[in-house]
Amino acid sequence: MTNARECDHQVHSGVRSLTMGLATAWSEKERDAYVACMQAKGYTEPERITKIDAAQRQLCTAIRLFFEEREDISIFALASAAQELLRDLLKTRGQGSVVMDSAMIRPGRKKEFRDAMKRPKNFLKHADWDPDGVLEFRSQSVPFLLLDCVDMHGRYVLKHTHATTLFFMWFSLNYPDLLLPGTELAEHVESFHKESPFTEPRKDLFLEVLNRAPERGDPRPLPLG
């Protein structure tokens, strides 16, 4: 607050207080001078983030944590936030999650998958009606949540990041026959399986490649194909 007040006084020569300055319209010159003063003191302007930017960052960070074999609950919570954003974004185009909005899991495993997905997501978001609740969390659900997010992200931006590409390859090695044949997602996973240079699903190998990507694998969309 001290730095902000100093910059305000510098811009307005102490004529008006910071509170008064915030309550009245600033000229473009005043605003630029104030920003320059604050930046000189180590502050930066607020970052402008779109919904897809937020979802993409959450997803790519979750994938990195997954390959680093970090805490599953944290990965799940982060990926769940990305899933909600991506699903809402796709709904504006008349699409949705191939996991939650259509039949893609083998009939005998649908209930297992849905139960594993819904309860932990709600548990990690709310505590108003069950403050003493206890979650029986299944870490096996994490890669399936990530798969749903990776698929939705790809369909929304029509591109893949280094992280999402690597996750598709990892998933294809671990679950080559899980998805129903003939579905779009199953064919997509199969195509990544054929193109993958990996022969074993060791996470440390995928992390090594991710670390060599530009910006250490930060979200940078790559053209499909």
C-alpha cells in the first residue's frame, strides 16, 4: 500500500489522495505514469487471461504433475477445474465431454468410471453439506480425467500442446484396448499409439521429453497432424 500511495502522490503531486484518485477517472497519461512508477518498484500489470487460457494452463500443469508422480488429489482437483471450463466452452459449440456426455466407455465399466469421477470432484469443491465427510479416493481415476480434458482441449482449440501430445501417447501405451473401437476418441488414441516413439509407459521418460520442450513444456499449441 505504501508503494501505491507513493506512486499516486508522484503522479498527482500530492494534490489528491490515493482513495480520491481511485474514485475519479484518471487520464491516460496519469494511468501510464502510475503503471510505470509501480513497475519500477517491482510490480507488474494484471495479466489478462481468457477461459481457454486458464483451462489450458491448468491442464498442462496437471499433466506435468502427473508425469512427476506428484500428489494425486492435487492433480485431480486441478484437472477437474480444467474439465469444467472445457466442458462449458464446448457446450457453446453444441459439443461436450465424450466421457460425461456420451457413451464411449465399454458398457461393463461405465458405472465404475462415473462413480470414480463424480464423488471426488464434488468432495474437493464443497464442504457445506458434509463438513465431516471422508473421501475414498481412487487414484486410478486421474488418468481418465486427464484424458477427457486432453480430448476436449484438442477439440476446442484444434491443436495440441507438448504436454497433451505426450499424455495421449502415455495413455495409448497403458490402455490400448479400453475404449470402444470406432469412436472418435478411440481412433485418436490409436493414432497416437502408432506414432509414439515410446515402447514402455514409464512416466519419467515422458517427463524427460516434456522438460526438453520449449518453455519446459508450457502451453504452446502445436498443429494437429
